[in-house]
Amino acid sequence: MKSLNAFVLSFILIVTLGISAGAEGPLELDNVTGHYKDLSYEKISDEKLSWQARAKLFGGETVHYLELNEDQRTAKEGELKELLRRISVAELMLTGKQEHNLSDRVESAIRSWLDEQITKIPESYEGGDAGKLRQSAVGFFRAFEILGNKKYLEAGLTCADRILKKQFPRGHWAYGNKGNDMMRVQDGFVTRPFWIMLYAYKLSEEKKYFESARRAADVLLSAQSEAGGWPDQWLFPGGSTPSSGVRNGSISFNDGATNASFQIMIMMYHLTKDRKYVARLGKLGPWLAKANLGEGDVVGWGQQYHGDGRPTRARQYEIELPYTRVTAWHVGPLLTWLYLMDGDEANIELLKGAYATLERIRQKDLEPDNMADWAAIHEVWMDAPSYPRLKYLPGLPDAFLPDGSNWGCVQIAYKMIPYWPVTPEQRSKYGQFMHSHRPGVSEMAKLARAYKTPPGRNNVYLYSHTSSKVTNAILGVRRALLEYKKGGREAMLKYHSYPTKFSPDQYLQARIDAAKRVLDYRRRSLAVDWGDQPFSNGISAWKDFGWVNRKETWYARDVAFRTSGPWSGTVWYQWQLVYDKKLALGKIDPDAAARGGRGLANAANHLDSWDVLGSWRMACHEVEDYFDVPIKTK
């Protein structure tokens, strides 16, 4: 009887724990602050969220389609037939005439605009035209894939050839007027043209583009630090640089130095199966644990390091403190990728600690008095044209003290302006990192309420610099932890993976979903092209391919939700409408519709698996699971 009672008690305990673990319920929004009350790992959930709220918190979705039985297939075929009938009716709603149907009008506007751009391709890959050539190449290449006209492929290859022409024999591209003796790793001087070469190779199969990409990857590999990361810049023998930033043997998380190079190494391994590209990547996990600047349960990283893990400084706003954006943009994604490749739980635990640190900061920022002070600052100093998008967001200061006791902005004089009153202990431990005469948030709020001018350069930009850049970009870290919470590494891998070709059943379901998007009123209304009228945000109003980069911050900076003004993402709604209608009608085949996993795509801006541009870099060489890579160290 005793053993039976023990069994019953154990059963009750198990059931109770199970109910408790799953009883967190949906996230709770504070109607006063407009922010979620608790976004800790223990509380995060996508239950009962609108698609907008879900996208801002977790980014895009990965929609996997299952195989169907005969009855399900018959039902789905009937559903698609009815949706296509409805599309034919909805298309007439603009004027009632077939020739005026919305998607055809939008496609015509896109084609006319593209045809005009063919005559405006920049002549040389230098200065401001460098970015324009890259954007043009991506735009033309994707247009060819969707619209099928070879003149767009030829235009894209013209862009690629002009980029290729400027590549040095070593494999890199110039940084300003610096030539073959130094390489700028950060800011995409090598990594961005690499992907254009690979895209050109995918569509043309011309070896010169693959060899260009290989040379770029090999010169980056030569600059890899022993611990597995990359510096801001690399000096070849006899070289020099006019810029700050860590150099040979160091590791930087600034402006994509390590992350962008890491992505390329993984891609080159999949292209060549040559293990030299991934031989050192496994060292990065233990190094990240060592480089953690946090004390106790605080976890965070600086932007630049010596190779042995000691932090260092570069520009006056890059000092030896942990930065929130490093977790969001750099180390957070790296820990996710490493965990998906080697399965080391230490990486996910470190990620949890970093996320918990930022959530504690957010909770403090959300306290009523602090929110009131920020509101006063925003009300008075947000009027200037330079600052309309620089509102401070709770939990996103530039940097924080290693013990997590204070945080603030780092923009001038190699020091942090603390947001909160500084204690004697803080001054004793971290005085060398903090301004002693700059007002914190409460003092700034007093000045704002009195309608006084902020002292010196202490304007709202300094106080909310990271907020304006990061916005929702912590979504990549939060998504990784959400999937881990749902089903561990297996669920995370499923989110990041996708077929390279749909089966007939998968294709049928993808066509149905595309048809539903075509019929979605919000999407259709945003896709209307108003030509070059002053209020137009459509493609006809653009002078160049600048709209391509809108996808880089689609969910991360709310571009998907901005439907007017200069930061609108309207052009991509036009492309999505054209793409979705073609897919719904079966004019995009099962191979082209499934483009492989999201892999190591921009983790701070996860797009949906059905997105018209999607993870275009990864799609340059389609792989279902990019994390099947041998990086484990002995």
C-alpha cells in the first residue's frame, strides 16, 4: 500500500508540474506602458498573438507542409479552385474591367520601372555607386527569377561584372583609397560582394563568378583569428590603415566583421565540402564563454577584443563594456548557430543568460517613474527632423556595467552616460568607464519638463542611439529561445530548415497559402501603384534600387508595418502580390517555390519562409539544413 501511495503521489506531482509548466498562458500587455509586462524566457509564448505582435517579438514564420491522404488532397484541390475563382473576381474590383486587374497593373509598373533602370546601371563599383550596384544586382536577379525575362538576368550580370572588375587579386575589394595592402573586414567590404558573385554564379553558371567568391572566402579565411573570429581589418605585409578598429589576430563584433565572415565559411563548406573553411569555427563557442564581460548572473559582450579574449576599445563609442546590440546582432546569432551545429548546451545556456540580462534591464526601464521621465524627454526633444525615429525603447541602452547595476549611452569621449544615479560602489569599480558630469535620465527629464535645451551634445540621439537601430532585432534571440522552449534543438532546426523542392502535396498547399495572401485586403491595398505622385511609395516613385535594403530590416525595424512616408515597405508588398499570384496560378514551379532553409540568414530580421525575397543569400546555394557542419572540436 505504501508503494501505491508513493506512486499516486508521484503521479499527482508529475501532472501538477506538467500543468504548471504549460499554464503560463499568453503574454500580458500593459495597457498603460504599451509594453509586455514580462518577456523572460520562462514567460515567452506566441500563444494568441496577432501576426503583427508575433512578428515584432519573434520575426517571420517557417511554414512546413505535411503530406496529404487522398481525401485531404481532394479537399485541398477544391479549396484552391475556389480561391482562384475568388481572385478572378477580386482582381476586377478596381475598375470592373479585366484589363485593369490589380496584379497585372502592378506587374506592368514593375516591368516598366526595371526596363528604365537597365539604362541607369552605375558604371563603376566605387563610392556611393558601390552600394547601388549591389542593390541593383539583387533586384535584377530576383526579377529574372520571378518574371523570367532574360534581359533582367543580363542587367544583373552587368552589375556583377562591374563589381568583379574591382576585385583585387588577393580576393578583397578596396576600402576607400586603400588598395591591395589592407582589407576592411567589417562593413561588408568583402562579404557583401561575395554574395553577389554567388548569386550571379547560381543563375548564369559562369565559373568566373564562383572563382571570385572563392577568392573572397579564401582571403577572409586567411584573416581568421586563432579563436575562430575576425578582426575589423587585416593588414597585409607593409600595409597600413587610417581607421580605428582591431586588427590582425583580434576579434570584432562590430558591423558584421565576425558574423558575416562566419556565414561565408559555412556556405563555402557546403559548396566545396572542404573542411578548411570550418576548421576553427568550433573554437568560437568556448571563446565566447571566456569573453563574457558580465559578473555573476550578468552576461554580455563588448564590441572588440584581443585574440585572447580581453576587451579593447576602438572608436569613442566602442569601449570595454557589454553592449546590448552585440547580444541582439552578433553573439546571440553566433551562439544559436553554434548550438545548432555542435549541440553543446553550454551555448544555449549562455544565450539564456544574455537574454535574461537584457530583460532585467527592460523591467527596470518599465518602472512608472522611469517611463514618465522618458515620456517627458520624448515629448520635448523629439520634434527635430533628425530624431523622429529615435525614441528610446525600454531594455535597449547602448551598454551596461558588468554587474548590471547601471546602464546608459556611449557616444562621446570613450565613456558611458549612466541613466541612473551613480552609487559610490559603481564609481569605485567602474569610474573609468562613466561620465561624471553628464545628466542622467531623471535630470534630463527635469530639463525637458522646463523646456530647456539639453546640455552640450546630450540630445535624444545620444540617449536612444541603440534603440533606433536595434528596435525589434532582439527577435532573433527571442525566436531561438522560443523554439528551444517548445522542442529543444530539434524544434530550432525545424524552424531554420526548409525543402529545396516541394513535393506535389506541399506545392498544392503552398499555392493555397499564396492565393489567400493575394485575397488579403490589407496586402492588396498596399500593393496599389500610384505612379510618381507625391504621396506614392510604390516602385514607380523610386529613383533606384534603394528599396531592396528595406527587407534587411523588415521586421527588425518595423518596415513591414510602415505603409507611408520615406521608410515605407510598400514596394515589397507589390512584389509579394505579383509573386503570390504567379505561385497561386502554378506559374512558379515546385523547385523555384522552395528555396532551402533560412540557415544563417540575418538572424536579427527573420523573414517568413514564403517571403518574396526571403533568405536570398542562403538561397544562392540551396540547402535544406545548413547546420549539418562538422565543427566539433576534439
